[in-house]
Amino acid sequence: MTVKAYLQITMNIPEENRKAAAKVYSNYRTPFLNNIPGAETKQLLVRDEDVQVLHGFDSVEHAQDYLKSEMFTQHVFPELKPTWAADPEVRIFTVAG
């Protein structure tokens, strides 16, 4: 397993919606890791001000492809959208090295 790129999705989720958002994360974590090409890791990071999901991929291209995948566009995104107080911030990073 070598993570060469990260997809970071930062969401403003009010406290009362966090349980629902965490359920979406839990429901799709294993299918993401088992079925999305290049998926290596997936972590849920929680702060008082926001929630982040950090996805590790073997390439930037696979990170970009996930954002267009059926899992993301037809399931994860629509299920998370009602929990947001604002649109999420989506970033893709390359691992230096």
C-alpha cells in the first residue's frame, strides 16, 4: 500500500447532523476500500468547526475518478448533502517524495 495522493473533503456539519454523517461514512468505508480503483485508506477526522474525510489513493487520477464514480455521485454525495450547513471544500493533494 502506497498512498501517492489524498482527496480531502471538508464539510461544515452541525452537531445535530454529525451522527447521520458518520453513518454515511461507516456505510461506505468498506465498499470504498474494496471497490474503488486505487483506494488505499479512508479516515474520518472530526473537529469542533468541521468534519473531514481523508481518502488515500495510489494516484491523483484515481482520486479524480472517485469524484465521478457512481458510488460518490449516486450514493455518498446525496446522502451527505442534507447534513451540510454549507457546500463542502474538496481538495486533491499529491504526496511529495
